[in-house]
Amino acid sequence: MKKSTTKFFIGIDEVGRGPLAGPVAVGVAMATPATIKKWRKIKESKQLSVKQREEWYVKICAPQSGIRFAVSFVSAAMIDRNGINPSIRTALARGLQKLDPDSKHSRVLLDGGLRAPLQFIDQETIIRGDTRETIIAIASVVAKVKRDRYMWKLAKKEPRYGFASNVGYGTTEHVTAIKKYGLSDQHRRSYTKNFV
């Protein structure tokens, strides 16, 4: 496909592949080439503080941002049932369905080892794409913010595990809590076999 026919760029990134608890999240962001040029200063989520991510998220959500996005979650239970990679593929497909882009005139840029459904002929998987492509960085930020907010809400229901600070990742504090209290229904059983 000639790049001149590209009306939209779509960036895709996942957040939460490794945590012991909570969902995996896939962010899908879409914008025109002209809009993306205005967002060059944004960095991928891991390079930003919590405050910076929240500030960027507010800007991305503004009506004048020119960015459409969707974040799809797959639960810990589904990760246990189907595995992490199939779960990420499911969330990715859901995110694209929510935005319903024209696959013939969209160029899809994906981080790491991700792949879009086959109808998106013009797609490219880029190692460290979240640091190299603005639209992937935007997808990274929205996915991280939405997942963190989910885990902060969960922390109020399950305060024993420190989700407010560890957002489900396997910190020493979190592992100690699992050994003491056992698993919540938000824990990934396939990830925590060695702790219970």
C-alpha cells in the first residue's frame, strides 16, 4: 500500500503482561498524520511519572486533541484460562473493534511482538516502538493510565496487597502479602504458583 493513501495511523501497545494481579490492558490510539506531528513531545509511559502520565492523559482526552483511543482489558481469570499471549490478542482485537478504523487506509504500528488482525494489511511491528513512534507512545500512556486507575480502585476493595503502589506487580511487599493472606480473585493463579 502506498503511504500516500494512509489517512490514519494507529498505534498499539500493551501494559500489564507481567503483574501477579489484575488485567492486561491494550491501548489502541488513532490519529491523522498531521495530528501526530503535534504530539512529538510525548514519551512512552515508562519514561513518565504518574503525574506526567495523568497530565498527558487529560490532554489526549480533550475534544481538540484529534486523537481517538480505546483501552481493552482481559481479566486475570481469562489470562489463567487462555494464557497471556492469546489474552493480549483478544484485547487488541477488541480495541480495534471499538475504533472501527478503515483497514484499507490505516497504517498500524505495534510495539514489541504484537500483531494486528490480518485485514490490516499495512502493519508494522517495531521493537521498542513505544520510544520510536509517537502514536505508539500515546497508546502506551492511555493503557497505563487506565490500568493504573483500575488497580487503584481495586486497592480500596483489597487493601491488604498494596495495589495502590505496586499496581499488581510482584514487589516484595506484594509477595509477602500473598504468602500471608492467600490470593484474591484478581490474582493470576498461573503467575503465583510459587507463592501459595
